[in-house]
Amino acid sequence: MANVAMLLGEAISKPSGLWIIILDWIEKSVVNYGWVIILFTLLIKVCLSPLDFLVKYSSKKTTLIQQKLAPQMARIRKKYGADPTQERAQMNQLYKREGFNTVGSCLIMLVNLVVTMVVFFTLFASLRDMSAYKAITQYKNLEAAYTTEYSQHIDEVKADFIESFSEKASVYGSLYELNKETNEYSLKYDNVTYEMFKAKFEDSTEKQNDAGETETVLGILDNFYGFETELTDEQAEFVSLYFHSKIDEEGNYVQISSLLVESGKKASEPASTVAGKEWKKVRDNWLWVDNLWVADSYKKPVPSYGDLKSLADSSGEKAYKNYVRNQINADLCTTVTSSVRAENNRWNGYFILAILAGVLSFLSQWITEKMSKPKDKNVNKFVEESNPQGGMMKFMKILLPALMVIFVLTSSAAFGIYILISSLMSIIISVITSAIVNACFKKRQEEVYRELEKETLKSLKKQNRG
């Protein structure tokens, strides 16, 4: 098995890049790849936490300025609401007078957004390539286990079939010949022997195909006992229509094709068992997820040939696409994976990663918003009314969790774990950094809130008079 893995390593190379190097470094100390992803995510979030702090600091500073200017901004909107040009001019004068630079306050947030997006999408691409590589590697190990065990049994099975056929030659049925003009069968040989069977179809022959090319057609036994266990149309017709075996004293007959299938199981069943054991060795599972390289959903843990093609096509590695198409036999892959799937007929996951990722993404935004709001309800209402971007923020609270759910459902469980842990760490870091930032601006915040309370009381008095 090690030789097969070595040959595979020569055929396709492991994905490269910074994230893969870091993941490989962590994997040297942690066996389970699920925990590798978790430690990797923690490392990334810790490294980016200073930038998160700067964003929180800048955002808090900007928020306090906007809250301080909220009453004046509300008066400007009320006075110049019908003239957007004049309104913007008055707002700019207000910002200039108070020393508020809107561009500077957005710069740090823009840098943070760019860094976050770069990390997110480059890691997404790296884990997508890793998923294709790992899935192909898993399959080639299964194929090696299956074919090695199958080969050890098939010669014995084939010899037993031939011996059984030869011993019972005297009771084997008749060979009929089809008259194409009358479309009727006439008796050609009575008491068909194995030698007739062998001479007709066991040995390999050569024939011309429709394109005029010479093709080697395997004999019935060599073809059937191959890993695909399929016959040519001509062979299948010959076996099913002509050959029968007398299996009991009552004269009941069974088709040779049925005998072939039964004998083939003697080799395929132990091969399936060995492949199933190999799957338990090569799979990368984590908690409830049976295979990290398949989505945490209703999909089967063992990728089919179609799944391998899809993973290879979605990766950025052209070598993986070529390898699946040119080096993996689709029929053999179906035979091997179907045998393993029969013993592992469960969902790969239960949508838990997608649900948790959506919930944590929403919770992260909700906590951040909650910690930045004034405690006084009237002041909070006043601030919200003076903030024209309030509707957009509410929309983002729904959009971002929805996007996280979509990413988790359409990606491997490995990337789903990254999104989940990243959202969880964002909440923890947000709480810590917000507490530190609030402590830094505590005195100034109290002053702003006192001014807002006065403006709120004035506004309420005017409403009562009206």
C-alpha cells in the first residue's frame, strides 16, 4: 500500500502555498485534520486581532463623534432635506468644523476588510485544492486495497469455475445458432463442453471497430472476471441465450451468466471487505463528520467518480483534472466506491456546521452592535433616527449569516470548520477588544451621552408642546 501511495505522489503533487505550509507544520504535531484546521484558525485570528482592535478603536472614535454631532446632523437634514446638494455641503462644513475626517475613519476599516477577504478566499482556494488532492489519495488507496485482494482470489475463482464446467460437461445444455433469415434458433451442438465454450469466447480475439481500428476483445472469463465484471454485448447475448447448466436431478436449469455472478462474488466480497477496512484507515473524520473533504450534509462520505471529477474540476490544479479523467477508470471507481459505500451508507454530516456558522455569524454582529449602543433607550432611539445607514446594517445582519451558510454547504467540511471557529473567535475577540476600547473611551463616552440626554429631553419637550 505504501508503494501505491508513493506512485500516486509521483503522479500528482500536493497543493502548495503559504496556508498549506502552515497546515502541514501543524499536522506534524496533531494527527486529526479537523483539529489541525481549528488550531490553524486560532493562529490566524490571533495574528489578525491587533487589526481588529484598531478597527474597534477607530470605529468607537468615529461613533462617538457621530453621536456627538447627531443633534446638529438631524437639524441639517430637517432644514435642507429637500435640497441634497445643500445638505451635503452643510454636513461637510460641520465635519470640517469638528475635525472629523470621514475618509480617515474608513481607511482602517477598508484595510481590515481587504485583509479579511484575502485570507478568506485564498484559504478557501487552498482547502478546495487540498480537498481534491485528499479525495483522490483516499480513492487510490481504496482501489489498491480492492484490486490487490481481488487479484489474490480471482485466479482461484476462475479455476474453480472452469473445473466445475469441465466436470459437468456431460450435463451442460445445448448451443443453439440463430438463423438471421428466419430469426429462429436451431440446435448446433448437443451436450456442449467447456472446450466449445473456450474455443468460442474464452480466448482473446482481435476485431475491427466501427472506425476501422483493431481492438483486442477479451474472452468471456477474462472479461467478466476483470474488475469491471462486464461482457461485450456479443458475449452477453451468447452466454445468456445459448449456455445453460443442469443443476439438479429435477432438470432445473440456470444460465451461465448467473453462475458467473455467483462465482465472481467469491472474489469481490473479500475485496469489498478489505476496501472497507482501508477506508477506516484513510478517511479524515472529525466528531460527527465522517470525511472532512466532503460537505457536512446528506452527501455520502466516500466520494463517487462524479464527486472526484467535481472536486478536481473545482480545484485550481489542472493536474488533478487530468489525473481523474486519464488515470482513474470510471467503471472500476464505481465498483470500488459502491462496495465501500454499501458498508458506510450514512450522511457525511448533519448540517450542524452550516447551522452553527449561520447562528454565530448573526450573534457576532448582534453582540458588536449591542456593545456599541447607548444604554438609555431615548438616547439610543435618537441616535438611530440620525443614522441613515441603520437600514443597511439590519440587512447585513441577515446577509452575512446567509452567505456563511451557503459557503459551508457548498464547501468541504474542512472549510466549514474554519468558518465556524472563525465566527466563534470573532465573538470572543470582539467582546475582549470592545471591553478594552470602551474603557479607553469611557470618560468621553459619558460626556457624549450626557449631551445626547439633554438633546433628547429638549426634543421631547418640543414634541409635548406641539
